[in-house]
Amino acid sequence: MKRMSNEEALWLIQNEDLNTLGQKAFERKMQLHPQNLTTSVVDRNINYTNVCWVDCKFCAFYRHHKEDEAYVLSFEEIGKKIEELIEIGGTQILFQGGVHPKLKIEWYEELVEWISTHYPTITIHGFSAIEIDYIAKISKISNLEVLQRLQKKGLFSIPGAGAEILSDRVRDIIAPKKLGTQEWLDVHHAAHTIGMRSTATMMFGTVESDEEIIEHWEKIRDLQDKMGGFRAFIMWSFQSEHTQLKLEHPEIKKQSANRYLRLLAVSRLYLDNFENIQSSWVTQGSYIGQLALMFGANDLGSTMMEENVVKAAGAANRMNQEEMIKLIKDIGSIPAKRDTAYTVLEKFA
């Protein structure tokens, strides 16, 4: 199969009929997933702290450490959340915080080890590239050593958060204190070298151009060619409520469902070395999330027992496993519960 060029991807984004795009993306998905399974995972987002010094303009969740609403969860509070997850059959925690200016590697090691010891059935999928990078800096060690030490304590994989758009022009506008494009890629490369897999994400709908979206895809496709360490690609639109970026750039418009589906379909065709693409029902709502399964997505992501970051910016969509199963069956696909590694645990025929 001939690999899609950047020029072809740009033409599809800007010119192709939406239905035709959907058909092409669906056909490609079915080539990769002929069993017609649509997977999802039962998990919980646990934000161990909301303290962050990075001040991303698109984020409404973070607080500075001296603010009244700032917190760091105790191990006992985290344990209670995990126990609630286990009660509903959960298998994974997506573990992320802000970038706390005072927490060093030893705190994270103790935390990961505590969770692994007390809750051995729970997979820890946690710590974004910027968290890893900052833990390394404040602890005066390398990113690789942070990953190795946390892996040894029980960290299974890292999420793709913090990618936003992998263009330094865009990053300098929306998150000037955040690590740069190459640094984000370097953290994931380091994880892949020790057999720790990760996900790749993209947040669109701020100040990026179509060309910069494709530049983002090219960078993660190139790293996937080299390392094969990404399990999935996840894309969502910027949620603007209560954000500094919206105040500074009132020209930023809410992204349409058409735009989301169009980009999703082209990502499925362009990212030919990514097996799994996730639907972002959390930002798009359940029915566009369902429609995404006809536009290249093969995974509905998480039931998200708890989600705070996107909610803080105005998106409050919720869905449980039963609702997911119904939506998947409605499009003629077979629902399946998976784990973090995309191993199917149970099918709901």
C-alpha cells in the first residue's frame, strides 16, 4: 500500500467529500480489524494533584501551589478511588497531575510502589511527558532514569498528554513554558527503548494550521516507524470555557463535528502504522463519538469513572459501559472490554 504524502493529506482535509472520507477510513479500519470488534476500557482518571507551574493557556484545571483550591491527594485518598474502580470491574488508572514544582522522583517511586503493592490487579498508565521531564529536572537525573525507576516500581505505560500540536510555533503561543516538540518526542522515544509503550495524542482547534496538524502526524508516524512503541492515537478538540487562551484569542471558534470527523478520518489513512485510533466521545459527546467509529476509530476509549481536566474547560459528557455497548451494537460492531495493552478481556456479543 502506497504511503500517504503530506500533500495528499492536506488535499483530503481541505477538499474531500466527508462521506467519501468516512468510507475510506472505515475500509482501512476494517482491514486492520477484520473481527469487527470495538473496544473500550473501564478505568478512572486520577489527578493526584492540580498544582502546576506551567500555566498552559488552554487549561482550566490547574492551580498554583499557594491557591486555596490547590491539593495533593494522600495515598489513602488515591486508594479509596482505586477501590471504587475495582468495584465496577475497572482494570486501569490514568494517573496524571499538574507539574508540581516540589515533588521529586522519590515521592513518585513511593507512590507507584504503594499502588502496585496494594492493588496488583490495577494497571498504572500514568505521567505525561512533561511530568517525566520535570521530575527528571528537579531530581537532577535523565528522563530515561525516571522512566526506568518508575517502571521498576510498577509503572506500565505513559499517556500521550501534553502533545497538543507538535509544532513549536503553536506551543509558543498556547503553552510557552511547556516542553518543546522534540522534548516530547524524546520522552516517548526513551520510554519505547525500555519496552514501555505509550499513546500519542493531539489537541486541535487553537491556533494551528492544517499544515501543522499534518506536521504533528508526520512526527508521530516517523517515531512509530522507528520504535513501534505507540499503542494508539487519540485526538480531541480544544475545550475553551474558563481558559486564558480563549480570552487572549477570541477568534478561536468551537470546532464542528464535521471538522472532528474529517480530521479523524484522514488520521486513520495517514497514520498507517497505528493499529488503534480512539474516539473522543468525552469532548464530542456520545453520538459523535459513535459516528467516529464509522470514520476510522476502532476504540471508544474509557468509561472514565472520573475526569476533571476537560470537565474544568466545559465538557461534561459521561458514559458507562452499558451505554458504550449499546452504541457499539447500534452500528453493527461487536463490543469488547480491553485492558491497557489492548488485549481483549471480554466480548459482549
